[in-house]
Amino acid sequence: MVQEVGTPKQTGTTLVDVKGLKVHFPIKGGILGRAVAQVKAVDGVDLFIRRGETLGLVGESGCGKSTTGRAILQLIKPTAGSVKLDGVELTTLPSNQIRQKRAEMQMVFQDPYGSLDPRYTIGQIVSEPLENFHRGNAKAVREEVAELLQVVGLNPYYVNRFAHEFSGGQRQRIGIARALALRPSFIVADEPVSALDVSIQAQVLNLLQDLQGKFGLTYLFVAHNLSVVKHISERVAVMYLGRVVELAKSESLYELPLHPYTQALLSAIPVPDPDLESRRKRIILEGDVPSPVNPPSGCNFHPRCWKAQAICREVIPPLEEKQSNHYAACHFPG
Amino acid sequence: MTENLLEVNNLKTYFFTRGGVVKAVDDVTFVMKQGETLGVVGESGCGKSVTALSVMRLVANPPGKIVGGEINFNGDNILEKSMDELTDLRGSKISMIFQDPMTSLNPVFTVGYQIAETVKRHRKDISNDQAWKRSVEMLDLVRIPDPKRRAKNYPHEFSGGMRQRVMIAIALACNPQLLIADEPTTALDVTIQAQVLELMKGLSQEFGTAVMLITHDLGVVAGTCQHVNVMYAGHVVESAPVKQIFETPAHPYTVGLLQSIPRLNESRDARLTPIAGQPPDLTNPPAGCPYAPRCPKVQSRCRQERPELMPVGRGEQVAACFYPN
């Protein structure tokens, strides 16, 4: 693998390797409660994340991006496929060993209000992982918590306060401190800033970047806001209806998107620049995202695609390297 | 026509809560011209929605109350109107669409019925058949495919983007002069947002409807609005034509807001410049300029006196700041 110039933290080795990941949820019906259909939330996702990099995962609601993040951490049992963390296959590990592995992989959740227990002080919230993994005695844990709070930009003086006493941005910092407690190598951040106002959002994004440099973290950054994802990610994967349709370095994805869906998605983002806005040509997609219960045949984007041909209705396009390090799943890319 | 469609003067809307008086909207003044699209931007809790609700006289009382100022619509003060006069006005001259298309429609009536209901309320001479025809026509106008059949469907049979189109159809059914859209696309995905914004833009041009677009997304403002009000802590801190807001922002808050958004056309290494601290508690706002505690250019005067909106010497641009950029 070629070492990239200017990004020394990218060591190039693969930390997370996902192949053919599928998560299907059964829809139960009838008096016997049998599965009558499957929601194909994630339907064959391939991706890899290099050590020390941030992979952005974008897509619209219901495309399976959050489910992918959770399935990688084994918070949802995948229906099929393989997930390797540092070479260890996670999908076949017994649950007690998965639990041990969680020290290496953590999650930051979207909702800073719902993801913190209202009856715990923030000291208890941040120390819980340390206690679960028996990291030191009470005094060591206390010191560690104080340090963690400091690292995420909170005053350790607040350890005995409850989550409701903090604003949204501060709560998200608490969630990040909790995720960092066990010094994981890999963090899945599921829409960590989408509930925050723009001025606060920028604070948290900067914090995530600082922490990555400090602790050599690897992120899977799940979000629907493409500008945010571009800002924080080295590479970006675009999902549509349970599949990755394009995966590339963030600059080349934004400058030269190959998949028609990515092109439409990028053109739909409003840009805070009135001149640019008036000159832009917008691709307005017809209709809505189809149901993942009964996805279209072949390429599942074909009913909304202006380039669709007969082959798109029949054959699922594989995710292939169309240009160097630029993967797309399309019969007619470009 | 040069006459202003809407003039809001020194509007004050306060909420009387157990924790104290929340000055959600405090001394807000602005005008809207006929057919103009005005963007109102700001972060959560800055008073942008309460301003809109005040214009509609929809502020829940108690705890909310409009305690001062006037709202002149076509020269009449809305604050002096009786309940009956207001009901005549709402939906016919001023309409509103809300953020959440999932809950703003009534689940037990067909969408066709809900559009027809608005039409019949405001036009006594119209028959049931004609009102229904108007529903189908409106659904067609907001580009719902197969409108004749879809008019007989219930809201749950539509997707989020389609429901927001139905809301727009209801709002525009009586050709209002002013449409207030409170975060109309915040709950929608970007590709659907693009569809809805395009539709609103097209319809407002076609019918000459003035639109007050409330949003926290500066990108949406750049693409749709002619004039922008930036709100902070219950005050309008800057008001200017859209180009000037983005090219020569005068208020430090506007500058901060623009610097804290990640942009697509920027390299990855550029670091965001966040605004330090948090918005003030509106039950106990700081004396002087509400932005002073977070402002990088703060001087001692800012902490004592509250600046009024003043021209900054660039045409129509005004900013409430002693030391504008």
C-alpha cells in the first residue's frame, strides 16, 4: 500500500475489514409470528478502514449507515458476512470474548440527551467502563476520570453533576470521554454532531480531530451531512439502500463523483455562497428512496437514475476500483 | 409596489415560566416587501420560530404573551385584531408550514379533504365539488403524481417529502400574500430537501407570494432568499441582502456562524473556527450586547449598552454592533 505524503498518521495497515456484511431484520406477521418478509437494512457491504484514518459513511435516512456501524461493533448480530478488527474475526467470537474486545472498539451516539443515564453523575458515567474492565483501584479510576474530562474540554470539577445540568455540546463531550475511557483503537461515531447547533458542532468536530491526533484513533464517522463528513474524513463511503455505491478519497469523491447517486447527492447540498448557488446546476432526483423490504432488482438505484439501461435492472453492479483508490458500484460510472 | 407587506416594530414576546421571564423575542424590528423571500437564521432558541408564531398570533398563551410592539400586515396591526378577524386572515392571507410534516396533518382525514377544508373556510361561495377540484389541482401543482387518486389517500400513505408538499398545497390553496415556512426541510433528506425548496421557489415566483423562510441552514438561505435576518438571543443582530451577509458580514456573530460551518469546497486541513461558549440563558440575558460574552471583538462598552441596528455604510445592510466589521 502506498504511503501518502503529508498524512504521517496514516500507517497504511488495515484495522477494520468488512466483507459482504448483511443485516436483515425479519418482519413478523400472522398469529404464529413467523417471519413474513425481511428488511434488508444492510445488504452486502464491503469496506476497510486503515489504522489512524477516518472513514466517513454517508447516505440518507434508512440507507443502513447506522446499522452498518452497529453491526461492525457486533451491537447487532450480522446476518452474514465477515468483520475483522486487527485481523480477528468478530462475527464468530463467543459473546464473552466480544465483551473483552469492546475495550478496543467503542461508540459515540447521536443523541446527547438519550445516551446518558439521567440518574448517574458524569463521574459515574465515565468511570463505568473503567470499573467493568477493572482498570485500577478507586483512586486510580478517579484520577483517570478527571483526566478524561480534561481531555474532552470539561472541567473535572463537574464530576458530581448530572447529565441534565449540561448543554447538548457538553453532553456530547461526556459521551466522547466515556468512549475514550478504555483507550480504544477504533471508535464508531454515529451522527455525533447532527443534534448540535452549528457553532457547537464546530467545537465537537475540532475536538474529535484533536483526539484522533493525540490517541491515534481510527474513526468510522457516520453522518448524513456531507459537508461535515468531507471535513473530517480521509475517505468517504456513500451508501444507498443497504449497499456501498461509492468509496473514495474524500477530495476525489467530491471533485469527481463517479456514481450517479453521489452526483445527485452532492448537487443537492445547499452551499452557503449565494453566487455559487445561483450558478449551480442541480440534479433533482425523482421520487423517494424505495423500501428496503422489497428493493428494486439489479442496481437498486435504477428507478431514480437518469442513466439507467436494461442491464441496470438485471445485474447488480459490483463495487469495483474504477480509478486508482476510487471504487464505484455502477455499470455506467462517470 | 413599494409598500411594505409586513412591518414588525419593536416586537416583544415573552414567556412567563416558573423559572422566570424568558425574553424569547426582545425588541425585534424588520420589514418584508411584497413578493420578497426573507430568510431568518439563527441557532436553536434564538427566537426565530417565536417571531413567526407572533406574526400568526399563534403563541400559546399562557405561558407566552406578546407584551409590546406592533405587527402591521398590509397596514393593519395584527395585534389589534379580534379572534374572528384572525381566523379569516390565517390560511387565506398568511399561511404557515411547519417543520414536522409527520404531525402537522390530521391522520383521520384524507389529504384532499384537508385541502378542501381550508378552501371552504375562506370562500363561502364555493361548492363541495369545486373545493375538491381545487384540492386535486393543488396536489397537481405541488407535483404529486396521480393527484386525482392521491387526494383520497390518508397522510400515512405519503412519505415525508410528499407530506411536506401536501402542507405546501394547503398553505397555498387560497393564494396567500405571505407564506411563513418554519424549518420546512429540516426533517427531510438532502435530495428531498432539494425537491421541496425548488418547488417553493417556483411557486412563490409564480404567484408572487412573499416567503419568510426560517432555517438554521445557511446553505438553504444562500440558495433561496433575497434578504436575510440573523437572530441571536431574541434580537435581530444583522439584516442585509443575501449577497452582503455572505460576502461582507458585519456582525461578529454572523462572521462566527459562517466560519463554523464546514464547506464542501475547502481542503480537509482547514480547521473550523467555532464560536466559544454557549448562547445566553434568556431568563437572565447579559446586560449590554447579548453576544458580548462570546464575542472576540468585545470592548467594555459592549457589556454595558445594547447596540441598536445601525447602517454599516453598505446600502441596506444593518447590524446591531458598536464595532462592526
